[in-house]
Amino acid sequence: MNTRNIEILVGLFVALGVAAFAVLALKVANTGISGNGETYTLNAKFENIGSLKTRAPIKVGGVVIGRVEGISIHPQEFVPVVSMSIDASYECQFSDTTSVSILTSGILGEQYLGISPVIASDSAKQTCLGNEVTGDSDTELEALFGVESKALKNGDLITDTKSALVLEELIGQFLFNQGSE
Amino acid sequence: MIDLFQAIGHKTLSRFASLGRATQMLFGALLRLPNFRKGPALLVRQLYMVGHQSLLIIMVSGLFIGMVLALQGYTVLVGYGAEDSLGPLVALSLLRELGPVVTALLFAGRAGSALTAEIGLMKATEQLSSLEMMAIDPLRRVISPRFWAGFISMPILALIFSAVAILGAHLVGVDWLGVDAGSFWSIMQSQVSFEKDILNGMIKSFVFALIVTWIALYKGYDCIPTSEGISKATTETVVHSSLAVLGFDFLLTAVMFSG
């Protein structure tokens, strides 16, 4: 076998290796969340997180917009606090009345965070982004009802949360209801 | 009694001496100036012998291991109605464990034994001594290109193994058993992370490449230059490198994936 053939075959071997790497990297692995990887962080306080894990997806209507970054215990209240890193393009888009719940995909599926978004008002978005608020009908309407919602920005805490369903608690509730009938 | 202690001590000391010679050989091969004029050609030749020649056995084993994994996984998962999780099951077990480990074991049998036998015969027929007589450093001329060829080839082979095995799993799982193709790929993608799974798997196979190639070259270089010595060295290469790979695999897994 002459040198040229050997070189060609080795080139083929290396090219196959590169192709396998490309298949694994692009087709098999997730390349992180969408976009250029810029994220911002939101925190949410739960009563019980069930078996939520770090890196669990965060979804809005089934679309992944971020991942769970870390889970810790609130130092004073001793309830779990989940920090979520969310695609930066959604910063200042959600109002602080947005609720977060822990959901399960399928019966044996993993747990994920579902965000039911409330879209922030224009004025709140502007305030959040640090722009001057120009008076418009939106602000007046809110002023009328006496509520003032803000948009969620990096580091904010979401308080409206629904905990994970724990089977024992469900059964307990069911038995309790049966007993009271 | 004294004899027993003496025997144990002798055995221990000769083990250490052997480890020392192996380290000396490795550093001797790696730290010499590379052979700029002949080096690349020698390396390409060894890449062909070590890498390309192992391609067939790696691809065929990968295909069948992937198909078996899919078949076994499916029969268990379908009982829970979770056959959609076949994709991540196959991909994670291949990328994290089976890809690097099985490739290393096959590589030790296919290429490691060949390296040992080749160098052992070179030693037995005094080719290595002749090289030294001609002022050619056998470490630089014979050992170094073979080491680099093994070190480069094995991670490539492991990648090919995993990719082919996943295709084999797709063949059985999706085309034969009827798992949904969309969920096969998408759940796999959502569960497999590039840094954590693919890169860690590659780090593993680089470590295994170092271990297997090193053991194979050392056993050949250090063998007793008789036909019996070569056969013993070849057997030892396969046994020692398989055991070392499995042992290091446990350590690496404990470091990488237990957290």
C-alpha cells in the first residue's frame, strides 16, 4: 500500500470522526436554550418543589424559555427558592403578577416550571428598561384602579407560585374530603 | 518466613521498577524533539494502522450495541408506557459509558495487542538495537508516532462508535419497534447536554487512549525477547489495559457524574 492511499484512508477516518462529532453535537445534544445564550435571573419562592431538579426546563405554553439555575432554601422562611435563568429577550416582558407553577410532563416524566405570563403594561416595561415614562392611557387606567404592576427584571422575586403536587398530600386531601361528607 | 517476605519485597520492588521504566519510556517518547522531517509521515502511517484499521470492528460493534440497547430498553420502558424515553436512555448510556469504555476494550484487543506484538518482535529480532546502532532513537522513531496515533485515534473511534450506535438504536427503536421519531430525537436533545455528556465522554476516552496505548507500547518495549515472551506480553496488554480502563472508568464516573 503506497503512502498516498494511506493518507487518503487516514483522511477518511478523521473526516468520519469529525462527522460523528458533528452529529453528536448538533443532533443529540441540546445546544443550550435558544438565542445567543444571554440570560437574566428570576427567583420564585415555593412551598414545596417536589422533585424539581436544576437544569429543568422553564416553559411558557410548552415553549422552553430558560432553565432552572439553582435551588436553595430561603434563609429566614425555610422555604425553597428556585432561581431561574431565562432568555434575556424576555426581560421586562412579564408583569410581576405572573404566576409560576411546577408541572409534570407525562406520568413518569420530569418536572418543569410553567410560567403563566401576564404581559407587563407598556409603562411598566419602560420603567423596567430604565426609560422615561411618557403619560398614556395605560398608566391612567391603572392609577384609576389603584393597582400598580411592575415588570420583572433581573433578580426579581415571583411570589405567585403553585407548588408541586405531592401524591401523599393529594391522597390525604381526598381522604379528608371523604371523611367530611 | 524470611523467604516469603523476600519474595513479596522482590515482587513489589519489581512492580515499582516496571512502573518506573514505563514512565521513563513515555516521557522519553513524548519529550524528545519531534522528528520534523519524517514525523508526520510516520504518524499518518500509524494512524492508518491503529485508527483506520480499527474502524470496521468499531462501527459494526457500535451498530449492534446500539440495536441491542434499543431492544432491551424498549422491552423495559414499554411496560411503563415510557418508550419515548428510549432516545435519552440510549444516548446517555452510550455517550457517558459504553462509547468510551467499549471502544477502549475493543481498541485494546484490536490495536493494543498488535502494537505490543509488533514492538515485541522488533525487540526480539533486534531491530530496536539496530536502530540504536545507527544512532536512531527507537523511542522517537518507533514509540512516539505509535503513541500519538493511539492517543488521537481512540477518541475519534469512540465518537464514531457512539454516533453509529445511536443510529442503530434509531433503526431498531423507530423503524422496527415504532417509537415516535420526533420524540426519540427531541427528548434525547432535551436530556443530553453537550458539555456534561459529550465532552466528559471525550475526556474519558482521551484518558483511556493514554492508558491503553501506554500499556501496549510498554509491554512490547519491555517484553522478554523470545516468542514466549511476546505471547505473554500480548496477553498482558489486553488483560492489564482492560482492567485499567474499567478501574479508571469507575473513578472518572465518580468524579464526573456523581455530583
